[in-house]
Amino acid sequence: MRARSLRVLGCVAAISLATAACGGVGDDTAGGDGSEVSFGGETTGGDGKAGGSDNEINVTGSMTTLGFSVEDEIAKARVAEVKQAYPDLDLKVTSGAFDEQQFLSAVAAGKPPSAVYLPRSELGTYAAKGALLPLDDCIEAQGIDMSLYRESAVSQVTYDGQIYGIPEFNSVRLVLANSNALQDAGLSPDDIDVSDWDGVMAASKQLYQTGGSGIQRIGFDPKIPEFFPLWVAAAGGELVSEDGQTAYLDSPEAVEALTYTVSLVDANGGWSDFKTFRDTWDFFGDNNQFVADQLGAFPMEDWYLDVLADVSPNAPVTAMPFKDREGNLLTYATGQAWSVPKGSNNPTAACAFAATMTSTDAWMAAAEASKADRKKSGGAYLGTWTANKEADERIFAEVYEPSGIESLDQAVKVLQSLQDSAIVDPPSPAAAEVKKAWEDAVLRALQGDQSPEEALQQAQKEATEAIADAQ
């Protein structure tokens, strides 16, 4: 399997399975309470620095990481940039996904990793717990220009007025439609413009097919619970306040969004049959739901285009932007960040590492490596999407080239149009609990156990209590 697919599947596995990281996370030199931290160190006239400050930072000693694996060309290229910039640094990258219990236990024991790689949506929780160091001094010492990073990503790593992470990858959502199914139903992409909820419902019913064994094709899959925040935003609402301190899970907009998306599922056979059929899809294979004509359309993460490019590059797919009900471009962004734990044994090195890994130069090296890998394997390079705006601009101006496959090239254009139209999960002190509250509410409504309004009222109570307990 190609390295690109390994990275995609690795990310999916980490999100879905919460795989524990392998091995230890710290070393015997780690410790301290983080009350007096220097991100600078001595200045040197050396030639290795990617942060951008006027002074060179002398980065030496040892450092470890948690939550990151060097298994694909994009990771390898950027780690190589770190090693080239700081040859005197003894860097140990501990492979494996971020594991909350392991991380918090290591922090409590005074032996955390030097740097940690974690989902941006969870960062506020660890900042509130005091498990992470604010990085304002790190940003100044390394000369990191935070204006180069996407505002939505920076907002996720900012808690109580301080920055706790340097944003890395950025993944957004778009709508993917089955061109053959649309043609078969006498429809066009305009008929599934998601700003028109009545129109999407009508098209979904027209695309929906059943046969002797049950559902044969889902018309429109709203992808809930996971994309519920996107539908709430489309209705003009939000699930959590910008500062992450107040839940709005039972707002009129949230109720409207849940009522509508549940009705989409009900119009496609109801949750039980809908999910059972969807679980039969060859999602990562060459007989996936587009090739097998099992789906009309759905919103999806951008990484799925890489999957299609690998297994079925000529699948009948048309990409379209997601929109709010006013017709404005809208997407839902997720991603990771590099943070420095409380008690880090080498915060100077951790800061320099984070700055270099997310720098424009490192991303350019990664993009070139990814493009070369794709060319070697015969696959299409669809670009490298980051939270660094400058890096993305250069990648798509200097590295990316259209593949010649119309559907994939068109999808890349859609992704480019969406990058600055993203909502994100705010940095809440109870991020996991709030997310579980609305996910459970969506499932209760899908299963018919509660009405959308009742389910979200219960979720609002659970989320409010969780945020209060986390203060």
C-alpha cells in the first residue's frame, strides 16, 4: 500500500480507535512543575533555525514526542528538516497515536514527553487542566508569525487568551456526489445544492433505491453524528460559544439541524436499515460506494479523495462545496497541533521542533516528497493541506500540478475555495464530554428513542454540567 494511504488510514485509525501510543513518553531527565520555563536558551551563530527570529537558538540535548509517527513521506521529510536544522539535538519520535491516559499520567508523574502532538479540538481541555504550557514566549523566541496560520486553526489552540499549540495539518469537508447516480435519476449537481434543504430532500428521495434485499442506494447521507456541527452552522447556529465556556446544544438552530438530518435518514430507510446497508460498503476499496452505485451523495473529509485517487481514480465523483442556508461557502475543519507539556525536559527544543515542523520550508519539502512518492507509485498528487496559509499558497503554486483526471482536479479546486470558510470546535475545557453529549443525542434521535428537541435538551444539561465541573 502506498505511503499516502498509510497516512490516511493511520489518521482514521487514530481517530476511530484511539490507539494507545507505543513505548514510554518521557525520560529520566524530564521533570519540573513548568512554573519557570525558558523557550530561548543561548543564542548561537549556527545555521540551523526555521522559526524566523533575529537570533539563532542553540538547540541541544534530548527530546521526545508523543502522538506522532514517522511512517510516511510527509512526516519523514519534515523530521529531516528538524534534524538538518538542529544536528546537535538527540530527537526520539515515539510512534503511536495520542493517548490521553498515558499523557496525563506522564504529566502527573513529572515525566512527560518534551512535545506532544494532539487533536486541536482537545487542546482546550488539557490547557484547562494545566497539562500544557502557554506558548507565547515560545512564539516570540522562535519568531513564529501566527498570522501565517489559518484563523480557525489558531482559534482552536487559543485558550483563555493564550496560545497553547502550533497548528499542523488542516482537514476540511466537502460534498461528493455520484455522477452516474445523478444522471440515472435525471438530476444534476445543482439539484443537491446543500443550501437548499428542501431540494436536497427531494433529490435524495429521487436517488434512493431499494430492491429485493433492501436498500440498494442511499440518496443523500448527511453523515451524522460526526458532521452534526456542520449542519448546525449551516442553520446559523453553533454548539459551543467561541470561548468554549457555554453550550448551545438545544438552540433552535441545533434542533432544526437535527430534525432535518434525521428526516434525511428516515427518508432513506430509517437508521437501522440505513446503517446496516452503509456498513456493507467497500469504503476503502476499488468497489467503493461510488463505483458500486450505492450512494447518491454525502459530505466527506478531504482525505477521502486520496483514497479514491489510490483505489479508483476514475470513480464517477463530482465534488461540490458545502454551503449554509444563505448560500455562503461553509466547511468544518479539524486538525492537529504541537504543544509543550508542563514539565517538559527540553522546552527550548520542543518549541524549535514545533516551529520547524509547521514552517513553510518544511511543508514545501514534505509536498515535494509526497509528489515524488505519488509519481513513483503512479498515483495522482492532490496537494498537501496545512494550517499554514503561506505554505499552502506555495504548494499549490510551485508543487501541485493537475492530474489530468477531471473529477480529481475539480475536487482540488473545491477544496481550495473552502479553506477560509471553516468552523471549528472551540477550545472547551470539557471538549470530549460536550462532544459525547451531542453525539449521544443525535444517536437517540436517529434511533427514535427521543425527539430531536428532547435529545438535545438532555445533551445541553449534560454538556453544561461537564463544562462547570471542568472549571
